[in-house]
Amino acid sequence: MHKRGPFHFQSLGRPETTTLEEWSQWQWQMRRSLRSAEDFKSKLTLKEDQTQAFERNEIQKIFRAQLTPYYSRLIESVGPPLAKIGLPSVAEFQPGAQQMLDPLAEKRNSPVPRLLHRYSDRALLLVTDMCSVYCRYCTRKHFTGQDQLSLKEHELDLAIEYLAGQKGVREVLISGGDPLTLGDEILFRILRKLRAIEHIEVIRIGTRMPVVCPMRITDSLVQGLREFQPIFLMTHFNHPKEITAEAAIALEKLVDAGLPVFNQMVFLNGVNNHPAIVQALNRRLLVLRVKPYYMFQCDPSQGTDHLRTSVEESEQIVRELWGHLSGLAMASHSVDIPNGGGKTTLVPNFIVRRDAAEIQFRGWDGVEGIYKNPLHAPELPSDFTDYEGEWKQLQRGKEERRKEI
Ligand code: SF4
């Protein structure tokens, strides 16, 4: 058990048949992952719709199924909410309102293989298509788990050459697949090449390993990552029961080493579509010093209709949370506009009426108030020219991206 504030994070433990040494090694977890229908049936109590999904061989064509022993044990212990994330269902074969192969139109925004450049100041580098667990709601099913494996040396060189020529790119997000399925040496080699590009300010690593294989957060990984600061870890907890003692310790190890961790939750039907679940998740993350960052609408990738919530349902959850969670514990409700429109944030509308002089609000608990605009004309800060050059460079980056697309 691991205690922080009022919360007790329970250890998942290990099966009696496995030694502590094996169980604690992330490489063992990867090697012993459940892959075949027989593996799943031997370790988990499957429901009828899950058994039927495995009986239809095409399930692996829709999206590969795989679980680490750690996450399968967690699913067996928690039951349906996490099973919906990790276990295939026949519902994936049913027609839905919207099922897209590439919901974010990522292929259109890929100037060189494995690199996505949608925004002027950010780029996304897909370093591997492998994950340790294949989440049934995954956005990038057209790429993830398709045996394209890790980025080859010449692909990395092409991506680095492209990024070096894009002076507007300030942040690179390393994603996939899950970058932390790569060994330390490969990961550090990629980071070294990125850090050699002077205009890259921040590197982010998107990973679900703290959730599905917390033993991946080893001392050597953490020490190695520190050398490439500033690095932000973007993780992906969807349910409070995913925060075991093992996961909590892994998260604290990252934060203690000066690596900020942000969480990106996805609204999922039957998993976390209730304000009680979301507040529980966000408060537990916050005591571990993980910032709840996004609450995403689930993207309409193939086989996800039964997992998605409507925008209205998610908005209602956010509205109910408003006023009960601090800004630190609250994440932004965001939609990735299908067909590559980029992200947009949805906030509850508290405006009753507005004109040029004032705005009338009704707050989360019904209290009304008016904000009046000042009477004076705006005065520009006297030193804005100190930063005008870098601002114009960012704007130029956007223009250049528009022309390229
Ligand atoms: S870890 Fe991320 S990339 Fe991998 S299957 Fe899950 S959502 Fe998709």
C-alpha cells in the first residue's frame, strides 16, 4: 500500500507462480504478454461478448489484442470498467455513427515518414508502432500494432533533417505506439538527436506504460531522461483504479526526478462517464503531483462506437465538476476535430448576455454577476518589441505549414 494525503493506493501484488524478480522486470512483462485467444482465456474470466470477439479471427484485423500480465491481473481484479479498455468485444464489429480509419487525418500531415506536422510550433514523431497493451479506443489504429515496428535509422535521420529546417518547431512529441516499449539505448539515441537541434525547446513523451506496466519506470530510465531536460511525460490514466501503489510509485519517481507528468484522460462509455469517477481520478493524480491536463472526447476510430460518449454527456460531466474541483484538479475537455481540424476545447457556457460594455454571467451555482469593460483605451506594454521577433517567427511557421498542406 502507498499512502498520499487521504488516499491509499493498493498494491496489485503478483501471482504466486511468478517470482518477484520476474514480475518487476518490464522486459519480462513484455515477453509474457497475453497475445493469443488461449492466453486471454487462461488468465481472464471472459464475458460472452469477449469470447465471441476472440472466436472471430478478424478481431486482430480491426485491432490487435494484447495485455501485459500486470494489466491483465488489474483487469481481473477490477472487472468491467478496465475490461472495456483492454478486452475486445463483438461490439467492435457493429456499425456505428462514425468509424474512421484515420480520424485525425494524420497521413495528410506527414511531410516525411513517421513525422506528423499539423501545428506550426509542434511536431509528432512516431518512434514505434508497438504498445504493451492495445487499448480498444485507440485513435491511431491505422498505425499502432501494425508491425511497422520501430523507426529505422534512415527514417530518424530524415525526420531530424526536416525538424532542423523548421525553425518554428518548438516542441516535439515522441509518441507511437508507446515510446517506452523501446529500450533505454534506442530511446536515448533519439532524444540525443532531437536535443542537438537548438530551436527545439521542449520534448514530450506520450506513454501509457505507467498505467499498464509501471515497472518500466526504472531508475536508469529516469536518470537517463533527466539528461535531456526539459522533458514532459504525458500519460494516460482513465480510471482511478488504474492508480495502484505500483503506478503511484512510478509517477512519483518521475516527478521527484524533475520530470513533470501530465495526464490525458479519454471519456469512455461504461468506464469513466460519471463525475464521481472523474473527480476521483483527478484528485488522486494531483496528490501524486500529476496534472490532469485533458479530458478528450474519444476519437471515432474503427470499432469504438460502443466506447464513445456523446459530446453532450461529457459536457454535462464537466459542468457538474465545475466549482467542485480546483483549477489544478480540472482538465480541459477537448475534441480533436475529425478530418484533421486540430484540437478544440469545450467549456461550459456561463454567459447570459454580452455587449461591448459588459458581460453578464451566471456561475456554476447560479450566482449572477456583471463584468464591465474598463473605460480607458488599451495601452500596449512598452517592451513588447523585445519579444516581437520570436512571435513573428512562430506566426511565419504557421504560414509556411499552411502553404505546405
Ligand atoms: S497505449 Fe496509446 S497508442 Fe497504444 S493502443 Fe493505447 S491508446 Fe493506442
